[in-house]
Amino acid sequence: MSNMRVNGERLWSSLMAMGRIGATPKGGCNRIAFSDEDRRARDLFVRWCEEAGCHVSVDRFGNTFARRSGRRDELPVVMAGSHLDTQPTGGKFDGVFGVLAGLEVIRSFNDHGIETEAPIEVAVWTNEEGCIFKPMLGSAVFTGMIPLDEALAMREERAGWSIEEGLERIGYAGDMAVNSYPVACYFEAHIEQGPVLERNGKVIGVVNAAQGQRWYDISLEGQEAHAGPTPMDARRDAVVGASRIVLEIDRIGRSRPNARSTVGRVSVHPNSPNTVAGRVTLSGDLRHPDDAVLREMDGELRSAASLVSEELELGLDIAQRTYIEPLAFHGALVDTVRRFAQQEGEPYQEIYTGAGHDACNIAKVIPTAMIFVPCEGGISHNETENAKPEHLEAGCNVLCNALRAVADGEVDLS
Ligand SMILES: [Zn+2]
């Protein structure tokens, strides 16, 4: 079994060099997709890859692929990647780690004179963060979830230009057709963006699934009334009903392992301190990696809300706005990640992703797996986002060995 070691110092210094593009005063990065900083980050990546002997190609949506040839270049490519764009007050690691870990693997193969059977590619997906336009667009176009022409024509108020124009402006409107050659599999290494690994003292997260999600608009209809003359037993108070539903939703998440439940927005009408509220709308957000449990949570939300509405004589409407199916990553690839996490000799655990990633899109059409490493305090989408060099190195070692194993045909992907 392959036991390659990457150069952790080089990985770290590359991360720090990339972090200087769009650097913010608090140590983070501002590298919004289609900005000059996005262009400079891509240019640096391309230069590094060409220096490492890769051939770089750019597809019509700006997705960029650096290829290291294999012994048999006609084989489907084995891919790793992530994104280089950040939130306006983002960090140095979200996305960047997955891209530069892929590059570090290639550099390490070069150092050790290793040739793989299949070619290896490092992918940079366009506009993962979705600060303008939707998130995870490059991978969505790659998988055909959003047609290329529709995506290129997207134009947003804030932007004032189309994506096609944005790509041309930064010089990444490529001419290669999207998804035009076979890809054997895709790995994405990423910081966890949550506190689980750190809390459990683990260094590697073997990511086996992505949470399913259900988002709701919940509205309660009561009766507006004067706060003074209206006795307590004569009220139909929508805020009281909403408060009880908020607590129920919180309980639904707390009462089962791996569940998440959130009310992030409350709107009160008429929102006046001396009027009993006549109407409240709440957002609801339920998440779980197991669809059956997510369905159970949905049922519980509905019955809890009905009970509240009956007891308080409130009208109730629950509209599910979004449903995202839970996703299981590819079994053989997850096994491969686990095998090399074990070999790494660092503590690891099975984990699922709570955040969306390009890998979640790619997984719909290509065997995919992810590798997590801890980030400090679980903090991400934040200028103070931080990760330990030795953890990043360990994650990159796992990626390196996994890529090599698949590229050498040691993993059955059927
Ligand atoms: Zn990311």
C-alpha cells in the first residue's frame, strides 16, 4: 500500500502566499468570484501548476483544470479540487486548501519521480461561494444541473454584468467544452467549517455523507388587540404561538444525534410594543444526513405546530420552500479515505458535511469523496479562520495516497 508523504511546509507556504491575494487587515481574504483578486489567485495557481509540469485548460464556465499526465493518458482522469474564491470577509483555508493540497500532491509526485497509471487533475471551480449569483455554480454547470448558457447569462442586481462578461473580464472565459472527457472520480479536501473534529480531538474527518435539508416558511395568524384592555384569556397572540414553535423546533434538533434545527428569522406584524401581534412568520431549517430521520423531523415539526395553533386558536400555514436530499459519498472512495486515514496514524472519525461543497454537486455524476481537517474553533467564513499546518499536512497525505491508489487502479469504482 502506498504511503507517500507530502511536503507540509511547502503546502503551508503556498497557502500563505495565496492568502496574500485579497488579504484583509484581520488576516483573512476578500477574493470574491470574478474580481481582480479572483483573477490573480487563478493566475498564481496556473503559474504554479505549469511550473510543476501540468497542462492547464479552462472550460467555458471558467472551471480550471491542471493535468499531470499518467502512464496511460487515455484513462479517465482522477481529480481533486475545490475553489479559490472567498467570502468578502473569508479566510485563507476554505476552498484554497483543497486546491493547493491537490497541487502539493502533484509536486510530491514530481519530487519522488512517481508516475501514475491514470492522469491526475486539480480542479478549481468557478464561484463556489456565491457572494454574487448562486453558490457552487461552476460545479453545477459541470454536472449539467444548470445549463451552461443559462449560467453564463446570469445577471444580478449587485453585479450589473453577466457571468459571461465577468469571466471575460478576468480572462477565464475558456474555450474548452464543459465536462468533455471522462473523469473517474473526484476528491475534495476541505476544512471542516464546524467544531466536531476539534472537539473530539480528531485530525481527519472521513466524510461519508452530506446532510439533507428542509427549509420552511411558517406563518401564524392571530388577532391584533390592544395590550392594555385585552385580558390574557381573550387573546390570540401570534408571538406566543411562534415562541412555542421556536422552542419545539429547537427541541426537534436537540433530541436526535446529528440533527440540526434552526429558526433564523422571525417577522412580527404589526411589530408594535403595545399591540398583541396578529401575524408572525418564521423561517424553519431542519437538517439531517439520514432522509428517514429528516422526514420524521418534518412530521414532528408539523404536529407540534398544529398543536400550538389549536391550543392558541391561531391560523397556521407551513410551506416547505426547499428540499435538498441527503447525499452519500461513494462507498469505495470513502473506504479508501478511511484506509489512508488509518495509515496516517492520527485520530480520525466518520463525519458528514453540514455545509454545501462542490463535491456535493460532483457526487451526483461522478464517484466522489471528501476529506476534512479541523479548523480552529470550527470558525469559517471569517477572517480569523485558521487551521494547523500539521493537520493540513495529514489531510494532504491522505489525499495524496488516495489519489495514487485510484490512479493506479487499486480501487474498484464499479
Ligand atoms: Zn469551501
